[in-house]
Amino acid sequence: MTPTGFLIQHREAVIELANDSPVSETWRRLVDRISIDKTMSENTFRVVIKPFMETCQFYNDGLNEKLNETITRLNEELNNEQKLNKKLNIEIEELNKKLNTLDGLNEKLNTPDMPVKTSINISGWTVTKQDKYFRAFKKIKGKGYGVHIGKNLDDAAAKIEAKAALLCSLTHTDTCTT
């Protein structure tokens, strides 16, 4: 292994022991700790240690600068996300207030005292839902008639047409309109 390769491999120990120590003291500590004397001589160490430390310092400074830039960018992104999160929480609160208001209105509308009835028109018959079931109503010649349709409106038109045909035949009317 080359002296430089050895220093790179053990750079953490070298940097730790070489900071603010004379070269001879650093050499002695490295001999005791990592047996550096088996890879290079003390004279070789004296020649390469200063450029090695400068290179490490330059490398660390560049990394620190990049890390600081990254930290600054991430902090800005975090602040933006926190601002957006705050805005979203405010919007959620407003929507929850509106939902609570609507829930209150729904409760008022669905009270037993005030049943809500809606009706639609199928083939000239008025169809309403009473409890769970649909019924159709129509006045023919002044008399009211009704048809039970069921829980859904899937075959409502067919049931209404059948009832209208039956009524036409019973009333002996040639001109039944449905």
C-alpha cells in the first residue's frame, strides 16, 4: 500500500492526532495507534502530512459548504410546507364549520314533525316515496287512482302502463291517456 493510500485509509485517526500537534509527536502517536512505521518512514510522513492535511481540510470545507447550502434549502422548503400546512388547516376548520352547519340543517329537515316529500312524474302519473316504498297517483275523470311501485323505480313505467291499461278497460273509455 502506498503512503498516501495508507493515510487515506486511516484519515480519521491521522486527522485527529495531527491537529495542533508537532509532526514528530503525531508520528509517535500514529506508530503506537496504527503502526504507521510499517508502511512509510518518518521522513516520508513529514513530506506528505502537510499536503494531506490541507487536502482533507479543503475537502471538508467543500462538504461543509454543500451541507450548509442543503440545510438552508431544506429549511426553506420546511418553512414553505409549514405555511401551506397552516393554510390547509385553516381551510379544514372552515369546511368543518360549514359541515356542522349543514348537519344541523339536515337534522332539522329530517325531523318526524316535518317529513320531506319529493315527487316526480312518470308517464303522467305523480310518483312519491312514502316511508320505503314508491307509489304513483293520477286523477282520471275526477277519480283518484294509485299504483304501488315498490322500493325502487326500476320497473315503475311498466307497472304504471299496466295499471293505466286496466283502468282504460274497466272504464270502457276509448281515449285513455296516460
